[in-house]
Amino acid sequence: MEDNQPAIDWDDLTFSFTETDRMYITTCKQGEEWSPGIMQDFQNLSLSPAAGVINYGQGLFEGMKARRAEDGRVILFRPELNARRSAEGCRRLGMPEVPEEMFLDAVHQCVKENIQWLPPTGRGELYIRPLIFGSGAILGVAPAPEYTFLVYTVPVGPYFKGGLNPISLRVSDEYHRAAPGGSGGVKAIGNYAPGMMPSKKAKADGYAEIIYLDAVNHQFVEEVGAANFFCIKNQVIYTPELTGTILPGITRLSVIELARSLGYEVHETKVDIALAMDSDEAFCAGTAAVISPIGSIEHGEKIATYCNGEVGAITKELYDALTGILEGRADDPFGWTPSVD
Ligand SMILES: *Cc1c(COP(=O)(O)O)cnc(C)c1O
């Protein structure tokens, strides 16, 4: 661990790539067990041009954040759920599962050895990016003979520079993110490239992201780019149920548990776009976005505006409750924020 502080202006941080010092890496042959990895300097990888991941997209990623609490502790948020979700993704993609203890040990080591890149309290987070992919060479469409598990970190700024700004979204009638029986329910790397062009078009038209509807009925809300969707009508909270096409977000699960503990009724159900458009409040939730209030949704000729573009009361209450725990300011009765020491 180095003491020297990197030359970085913590107030200029955005959600973008910055190279840090160290990374965790290990490999595993198909049919064998993972052996514990090593920490090494951050560096480029050397891969066969026939590596499974670059030819057929066999790989997945995870995303989590470490924060510095006011009392000096470095805390994570429910990292065991990322470990378990990655194992599920490995099973779906025919890759060997990284054991939970190894996953967590890699995350801890990586945070510790990049601790000088962890922003001061309240000024950002150290984003943690675990990757598991087929690094062995293979020509036929089949699982690769060798896999790599690596973890790197990047300092990122708060998602909301000027506080909580409600975002404008557009419903896509043209594109879908995932279909039943596909890989939408895991963080497969191949799920993300097809969303780039639609998302870029929406941004060029002034929207923050697009809302995807289900691929069968074109009627039920699935997700907002890479975040989960919530809406609130008559004090009742609705979020799309997990059907295999929706990514089971850890922020989503935490919002559901937190809302129920605050006394709200939460329905995990099919959320008709008509209900979403007719709601009192709406927001999306994910590790990068935390909770982003939605100010308006455009669907064809219709535009729904929520709370006159202001942040709704229940959205604000959930945001305060969740960020209190995430940032280590509030009590954590659930035990969601283990320390890195
Ligand atoms: C990662 C991700 C989310 C959010 O999951 P979190 O665990 O809350 O970060 C939602 N949707 C998609 C498509 C994602 O990739």
C-alpha cells in the first residue's frame, strides 16, 4: 500500500475511467477449481486472438462501490450478493463459478491496495469492477478452455453533481434489451452493446436514457438502461417482477426491503407502461445511479410528468434512507455495510 496521494481533484470526479495502481487476477482451466489470485500492477492483458470472450462474448461483469464513512471506516454494500449473482451468471454462461470467499477476498485486497484512490467522505466512491471471462482460445462456439477472474477499481464522482435532478426518459417501441430464455437476468457482457446505439440516440434527443418494455407484449416496463424501475401510485410502490429478462439489482432488492421496513406496500409485479405513466412518482435504482428520480417519461404521443419535475416525497424519503446506510451516516440495522480493514 502506498501513502502518496494521487494528483486528483476530488471535486472534478465523474463516472469515467481513471487508471489506478493495482489489480487482482487469477485463472482457472475448464473443469478445474480456481486457485487464489495475486495482486499486480494495473496493466494491459495479453490474450489470444481466439480467446472465447472476444470471439463469442463469454464473460460477465459486476459493479460495486467502496465508500469512506465519516468515522473513517471503508465500507462496502452487500458484496456477498454481487458474489452470488456472479456465480449465477457463471452457471448461465458455462463458466466455472468463482467461490464467494475468493470473490470477497479479491474485492477486499483490491480496495486495500488502491486505498489512495478512495475519494474523501461524501465526494465520491471507489467503483469496483470484477470481471469473469473466457480467456482461453477456442474456434468452435463452445465454452473456452480457460477463464480469468480479475478485479480493478476506479474512483468515481457522485452521480448527481447538483443534488437530486429528476431525469427525462423515453420509452423505446423499437428496441428490446432481453427476451425470455435469454441472458437478461445476468450481467453478461453481451447484453450491453446492443443498448448503446438506442441509448446514444435518446441522449442526442435530450433524454437521459430509454425505458425498455418487455419483448413479448411490448407493454410491461422492464428496465431503464442499466438500472431498475420503480413507480409509486397512491403511496403504493411498484417494481417489475424478476422474470429472467430483468437484472436482479442489489439496489432494487435493498429499496424493496427498506421501503417495506418503513411501512410501505411494495408490489413486485408486471408493471404496465400505462400504470407507470399514470403514477405519482417514479425513479430508477442501481449501483451507479443509486436512486435517480424520474421527472418525465415520453411514450409515443404521450408525456407523463411526475411532481412537476420536482423530487417526490417518497422518492426523497427512500433516497435519504438508502444513502444514509450506503454512506455510513445512519444506523445499519440490516448489516449491509461490512468494513474493509
Ligand atoms: C447492474 C445492473 C442493474 C443494477 O444492479 P445493481 O446491483 O443495483 O447495481 C440494473 N439493470 C442492469 C441491466 C444492470 O446491468
